[in-house]
Amino acid sequence: MSKNPPTHPSKTIGDLASFLLDPHLETEHEQNFIDRIHELLSEMAVVSGFDGAAEWHNDLQASSGMAISVNEAALCLLDYRRTGQFFRGMHRAILDAKQEFPGQTIEVLYAGCGPYAPFFTLIAPMFSPDEVQFTLIEINDASLATARMLIHEMGLQPYLRENYLADATLFKVPNAADYHILFSETMDTALEREPMVSILLNLLPQLREEIMVIPQNVTVEGVFFRETDLPDGIDALYELSADYKGHSIGIIMDMADAIHEYLSHVPPADKVFHKIQLPLPAPEYWAYFALFTTVEVWDDLFLYKNDSDITDLRVRKMEDLSPGNFIHFKYELLDEPELVFGVS
């Protein structure tokens, strides 16, 4: 009796990915599906994130921001809520683009794809090559070589328009007006360290005015806490309920607004991308200060504080806060971008 041929891993990956489209998928099931996808991708790509050559552990310096290592990029897939929300967001955005641009092949520019290019390799099989095409930009040659090999192994070459080994913060996009969607999740919490802001500042002026951007926005909120708000100290911040006690000073940075403002004027001579001054709360609230990051992926798909590694809290015990009436924030496009503050 003849045996059925074994199922190709790419078919299994596609079947598993289809379950992730459900926005109400239980957390445990989402994690199990993504774990299995990671297992299959790591077997095909020979990159798991847990081992590999020494150079796979090294970050690379972009013009502003650190591009994470091959290993760290592979492990991003296991940031479960992040993977699920961005996967659903990319799928919905392609459907929306097909409605907005009927009859056109939707062109996706994917900046910072890592070794798995997951929002290509998992999404593309849900459409035909006539419906969607992808262009990859990746600064790390090992990541891009792995992504190319994986795309070949999965039989996805018909979906790949171009791939470029380049720093997306500086890259000049050929035929830039062709693209309908710009996708990049090259960020860390509070938009620090990684280069997403610089990538958007470089690419957006080159692309069509109505380009769809994923994520649609990132906001950073500042919240002060009293000692009595957090009797268990800083660790209590990581288990805050929706009705937490604290004093919000408001949104410190709205990425979409700040990018629009920055691109609307002559760039400053220094590396300051955004700055703001806000009133300080009463001194009793000066015990702890936290930055809450929220990612608006697409439409009603969000990542809130502590949902993901990229929305982890930034927390500081404010033992050395000088007296003052205002707190000043400044986001600088340094080798490792960061949000710094002072008091006056």
C-alpha cells in the first residue's frame, strides 16, 4: 500500500497561520500556534534565535538606531501578542488596500524583515502573486540571506518583487511611487534604541501621499505614581489593572503627529526629533515615573502596556528629581535613540 507523501512544512505553516486571523483567539492557542510556526521556520531556516554563529548575536548600527541581531530578530516571533496583532494587521491592511486600489497588485515595502520575514512568509500564501507583491529591505546580510533561502524553500519567490541589503534609514527606494503599504516593526518600547522613527523619516517622503503605514501610530504616555499607589514597589507596575491609581501627565510623544510636524519643517541642525514641556504633578506623586507605550497596529488592533516586549514599561524611581514646575522631554535621533527628560 502506497503512503501519502509527507506534508511540506510550508503547508503546515500556512494552515497554522490561518488560525491567527481570529482576533478573539485564546491566548494559549495563539501561543501554541506561534510556537509550532517558530519550530517549523527554525528547522527550515536553521536559525532558531537560541544558538548559531557568533555574528548572529551582534546588533548592527544604522544611521540612527540599532538593527537587532539575527538571533534577536528570530526570537521576536515568540513575542506572541505582537506577532498575532501585526499578522492580523498586515492581512487587514492588504484587504483594505485591495478595496482602495481595485484591480491593482498591492505592493508592500517591508523594512527590517529579519531572518524569517514573517509578515511576508506567513501572509503571502493567503493571496495570489497577482494580488500582492513584497519588497524587502534588511541591513543584516545574514538575516537577508536566511530570508531569501526561506522564501525559496517555501516556494514563495513569485511573491517577491525585490530584496535589498541596505540601511532603511538611508535607502533610496527605486520606483517608490509603486508602493501601497509600508510595513516596519523595527521598534522597542518608548521608541528607544531601534531605528523605526528614522526609517519612517527616510521612507515616507519618497512614497505616495496615501501610503498605508503599519503600525499606524505609536504613542508614549507619562504617568507619575505615589509611594502609596505602589505599596509593592516598581514590580507592581507590571500588574497594573485598567483602573490603576496614578497621575498621567498626558501623551509625551505621538509618533504620527511628530513625524508630520518634523517633515513639515526644515530639519533642525541637532538630532532632536521631538520635544515637549508638560506641568509636573504635586510632589507627592514624584515617587515613580513610568512610560506607557501603545502601538496602534491597524484599525482596532492595538498593543497596550505590557502586552509585548515593545510595550513593556519604562520605569524609574524618582529619588533624584529636582524641584520644579515643568518636566521637559526630548527625543533624540542618536546612535541609540532615546527619550530624555529634565525639570525646570
